[in-house]
Amino acid sequence: MVYEMFPESKNPEAQFIGFASDNYSGAHPRVLEWIEEANKGYARPYNDDIYTTRFRSLMNQAFGKEVAVFPSLNGTGTNVFALRSLLPRWGTVCAPETAHINTDEAGAPEHMAGLKIMTAPTKDGKMLPSDIEDLSKALGDIHSAQPAIVSISNTTERGTVYNAQELGLLAHAAHSHGMLIHVDGARIFNAIATLGYNSINEGLKDLYGDTGIDALSFGGTKVGAMSAEAVVVLHPAASPLVRGAKFSQKQMGQLASKARYSSAQFLALLEDDLALDLAKKANENTQKLFKKYVEVTGAVKAPESYLVGATSVYASGADEAVEQENTNNSYLYQSEPEANAFFPTMPTKIIKKMRETHHFYDIASEGDSTTIRLMCSWQTSDKEIAGFEEALKKAIK
């Protein structure tokens, strides 16, 4: 039987407009070219191919030292593989309560690896050194799992970005208590773009290599790859991850027999700083979308006590004055976008109308208002942003 590509008229996804995640976008053409190149001939399996060797070499160059690199299969598995391998059997992971590993991985860390996660509340998704100090009080308590790793995301799940100084302070706080620090870098290139680095190597070294970060979940899928993730260990000599990594990776189902395809995608993203260019484009598109949202709705910044939470928009104990301040404007935003996501609050009835043509994630609801996440990718077009603007105007009428 000969299979034909779906003609656009028969493809229900053809006009699909997704502002929910940068995962909705396709793979960049250059990534596809590298996959095609990697598909030629034969290659050694299980991370021993020439593309993975080259990927490791580029990471060594970026950090200015030898690091350990393990291409993997997906973001959730990468995080679990990294954390499980870093943790002693009695250890626990400390993370912001908004962390992806805590809220959006279907309990994979607990189910797959038996990990316990201790969380700290945050206003903007960013952990503070004081949070590590608070969580470290469990150290030495025979009745408590022992804090052993701090895991944060950059960019965070609230669209905010840690700079080098903030990361350095977190690493110092973690290391002062004998803890390691791991960064979930699913959108690592967006953070580098936000902070204005001139190259990927400059950003990686300054943000992670020079600040004391111990390990990264290194993500390429959200910035133009088809499926490219990896664990990068920056201090392999001191890390238990490296000593047993090849066995742990196999046990966790993250060892690809044809790793060349994942590594080739990273080669495409790293070549000529392509990933940085794509991340800049995604961030710029989000700024455009944000400005259109404010222009159309007259939205104002949400009060300090008005938080985007997992189950409620309001902070615990928000007083009547804060609630009254919110009622003065039905359209809010949590903060101006730092990277490629922002969180507007709108009347729920307006959001229902918008959902007829556009796709996004609900974050929280309170009364007649709902906070959503809007996110752009490198592939988002000016035409799609204009379409969102027109749909919003129509919904408000």
C-alpha cells in the first residue's frame, strides 16, 4: 500500500494555532538536515557514535573543561535519570513548589525512582538561598529524608530567569550544606538569550560552569529540535552520577540505541549558535504577543499579593483590599515576560471564546477570572500574533 501525506484540507492540525507551549512548534529545517546526515550508513550504538563524541567535545569547549554528557530520550526521563543518579538512597530533592518535577511529570520522580521532593513556596518560581537554609534544617534528623540535591529550572515554570549571581548564591548555599545543585534546562537557551549573552558558549560557562552548578538537564526539543535532551555533569570527578551513569541510564530507560540522532540535533543547534538565535526569536515573539494583549485589554500588572499558584490565583491570606484592587481591572498580567512565556489573567468567559481558535494552558481560576499561560516559539509568526489580537478583540466585544 502506498501512503500519501495528508493534504492540508484533510489534516485537522493544519490550522492548529498553539500558544500553550513551544513544544507545539516543529523542528527547524537545519535540525532535519543533520538528522538526515546522521541517517547515512552505520554508526556505533549506545552513545559511542561519532555524533555523540562530537557533541561531548563541543560541551567540553563550552565549559572550558571536561564534562560528562549523556544524550537521553525526553525531558521527564532526563530529569529523573539525573536526579536518581545523583541522590544517595537516603536523600531527597529540594525544589520550588512550582518545579516541573513536582507539578508536571505525573509523579514520575516518585514512581520511577522513588524520589521524595521537598518544596519551598515562591512568588515567581525562583528559589532563594534562604529557602535552602530552611530546607537544610532537616539535615541530621534521623526521622527525615536528608536534603541532598537542590533542583531548579532556568527558565522557571513561571517564565522568570536566574542570572549568574543568583545561581552562584544558590550553588554556594547548597554546597555549604553538602548538597548538589541541578538545573532543569528544558529552556536553557531562552535563559541565555534573555540575559543577552553573545554566544551559547559564553552563556553556558558564565551561568553554569563558573557558578558551581553540578549538573544540567540540557534541553533542545523546545528550541527547534525534534527530540533532543541530555544530562550534562559539570563536576564528573566528584559526582556519583558519572561512576554509574551508563548503568543508571539503561535502568531508567533513557539509553538510546541510536543516540546519533539526538546528538546530531544538538550539533545542529550548537552550530553557529542556531539555538541562541531561535531562542531570541521565541523571546521576541512573546514580547510582541504581550504588547498586543496589553494594547487590546488595557491590562495592568497584578498586585504583589496576587499570585499565580498551583490551585489558586490568590496568595494565602490575601486581604480584602487586595481583592478589591483586582476588581478594578478584569485584565491583569503577572509580570512582563522575561523569556518566552507570560501569564495573563482574564475573565473566564473571554478565555472560553478565545479557546475556540487558540490553544493555551489554564494555570489557576478565582471567581470569574482565570490565569492562563501564553508561550511563543521560534516558529510563531507575526500573522499568528495578529490573529490572536483579532480574536481577542472579537471576544471582548
